[in-house]
Amino acid sequence: MDHKNKVPNPDVIAPQAEVSGRFSRREFAPRAAAALAGVTLLPRWVLGGRGYTAPSEKLNIAGVGVGGMGADYLKHLESENIVALCDVDSEKAAKTFSRYPNAKTYRDFREMLEKEKGIDAVVIGTPDHTHAVVAMAAFQLRKHVYCAKPMTRSIYEDRKLMTAAREAKVATQMSVQSCASEEACATEEWVRAGAVGEVREVHVWTDRPVWPQGLARPDDTPPVPSSLEWDLWLGPAPERPYHPVYHPFRWRGWHDFGTGSLGDMGCHTFHVIWQALRLEPPTRVQACSTFTMLPAYANDADEAWMLSKKAKYPETFPTSTMVTWDFPARGKLPPVRVHWYDGGLRPPQPEGWPEAIPYPADGILFYGDKGVLFSKFSGGPMMVARDRKKRFTPPPKTLPRTIGHYREFVEAAKGGKPANCNFDFGGMLTEIVLVGTVAQRIGKVLEWDSANGRFTNSDAANELIQPAFREGWSI
């Protein structure tokens, strides 16, 4: 597919870059080997043992937001040098600080980037609302970036980061670890081999949220913990008093800080669906929830959305949601409708589900004209129902397996091929998710024009594409 011909102004909100064939994150050309004539080179392992990496060949990595998932990211990158750590909450980050005693510590990532000139890569484990400001600052200094998913809290920030990463010509990776999993590869192979025939419908569900949602803003103003720099934690988000209902961890349910259940888990599942079905950007999205606020006396849906801002819970995501995306036909492949469920909601159990297997709390169902295929992050694909008259043999492993999610990023930063969930691919996944989060807040059928980065039938939805940045913050 050629997205270049669809983009009139990529500097405003540029869509994903065109990459070869099936928009694959696996089919990039391998790095060319250097040829040295007349020189005898000994393999590195002869000098230092197998698996040895010379200190000069290690990346100097800095972590921003290292008290939660950021700490886990760094543990997977300990083959490299962890040289600097930054977190606005010294208590939450204390274990990470002690794990890397030689790393310099900071509260403000801007100060860290200014002082630590030798940094090669930045690992971002902050809440969603600060991903963009940290990543953009790193790109301006030509630093490689590993970032938590989703890439950003807004479509505007997502597009800006995709463009900035290309211009900086640095390595990137979004934390969708399943992009390197055997289960994801096997699911893609099964679907493409015609295991269930022509797929027109997909159902995907999660056990999230595991944090509070559907809340009113608290009235009390408890003191800010001495370990926390609250102003830095807020970053570009609108100013508000500290409260433990936001930090730690509970930020995901608030519009100003997170992207809800869909933002947390959507990228993990959509990459499998996108790759298996060779999708193109969605054209329509709609959502319903436990509190889709559409007053009966509103003249239209846009006015209803404006009225809903006065409702009881205008600042948080709902406790449970169903979202539906419509993806267009691709050549001979038919259009596809994808259904999302969270907050304890699940699709009906398909006919033929094995009685001995409990219906899981999360998963993906591909409905084809020849049967149903179930997939999950662990366990691989499972055939649920299929025409008994036709035998199905699992296809051979035709897709290349990767060296591992974190290793992909390290090798990309050292000049190798792009990581599987680089910001072109990860940004596209993030956009799909964020179009869905806008639908959750609007409560009407939305028509999405991906090429131009806008909704064609809702001014209210377009208002949510670009967030307001607090004074002193921008990208």
C-alpha cells in the first residue's frame, strides 16, 4: 500500500512511513557486512570468550521513569551500560537506583540530557502523558529511544514522534514484547495459510482495567510526599493538586495522564491482527460504555459530548467498554470489523469451544468462513471450530523469528536493521488505539481519515486529537 500518495501535508500530522510489502517489521534489508582486504580479523569471542561484548561496543543507556515498568525494561538491557537514571519519585525509584550504583541520578530528564553528553539511548517508562516530551527531547539530541506503549496519549503527539524519529535517523522500539513472540508469528502463519478461511470479523478482549476508572475528581488535597516532585510528574498535563488517586499507577484511568484499558493493552493485540490480516488504517470507529454520556435533550452527538463534560465522570475512562473498528478491503481481501471488550466484558463463547478449557479473561478470536481461531499471548493459536470434512495441517514456520524484543533494539541502535516495533509500526498501532479512545469519549460513530489525521464528521472528536500543553511544555 502506498500511503505517500495520500498525505498532503506530512509536516502537520504525518502518517506512518511506507515500508516494503505488507508493512512488515520483519522484512527490512539486513545490515551490509564490512569488507576489509588484507587484514586478518579474529572473532570477538576468541579474545573475550563467547558472548563477550567489548566495553567500547556497549550502548550508554539512560532511563526516565524507572520506578515501575521502566525498571523492568532496564533489566532486559543490562548487557549494555546503564549510565543515568531519572525519576520524579525517589522512593518509588529507590530499588532501581540501588541496582545501578554507578549510574548518575536525576529528577528532571531535561537536566539529565543536558549534562550526560555520552548517552546513546533513552528508555522511557513514564506515564503516557510524558512519553512525547521525553522522546522528542531525545530525538533532538539524536538519541535512540525505547518507549513504553502506547507511544503517546494523543494522535497529534503520535504523528509528531513518528516524523521526528525518521528525521533524527535513530533506532526506536515501542514496548510491545509480543512482536517478537513465537505465539504471534504462529498466529500470523495460521491465518495467512487459510486455517479458518476468509476472515471478516475479529473479537479481542482483555482483563483490564486493574486500576480505578469511572471516578470523579477528588475534593481533598493531601500533602505531596516528600519523595515526589509533583510539578515534574504533571509535566505537560493541566495543573491540578496531587492526590494518590493519580500516582502511583492509578494514572492510567484519567484522560489527562493515560489512555485506559485500550491504551494499555490494545497495541499488544492489534499488532497480531494487523499483521495476520494485512490491514490498512481503519475508516470508522464507534464505542459504547458503562457511561457513554449522551443526554436525550441534545440536538446532535457533538452537542451531547459538550454537555457530557458537565457529567459526573468527565475526566476518566469508563469502567467497561466495547469499541468497534471497520478496516477497508485490501485487494482481494475483504473488509474486516474488529470488536474490543474490556472491564470484564467478553465476546460470546464461540460454538465448538472445548468444554475442558475455561473461557479465558483475554484473547483474540478470528472468525473465518471455514471456522474460528483463538490466539493468546501464551500457548499459541488454537482451532476452535472448522469444517470437519476438510483436514487442516498446521503450516510450516515461514516467518523469520527474531533475536528477541530487547535485543532487536540494541542491535538497531548499533546500526542493525530496524526493530520490529519501531516507531513507524508502533506509531500506527498507537493511532488505531487512540482513535478508539476518542470514540470512547465521544459516543458516536466516527469517520476517520488517516491520511489527513482527522475525523470527517465530528468537530468534537477533532478537538481531542491535540491536547493542551501546560505553559512551559511543548513538543
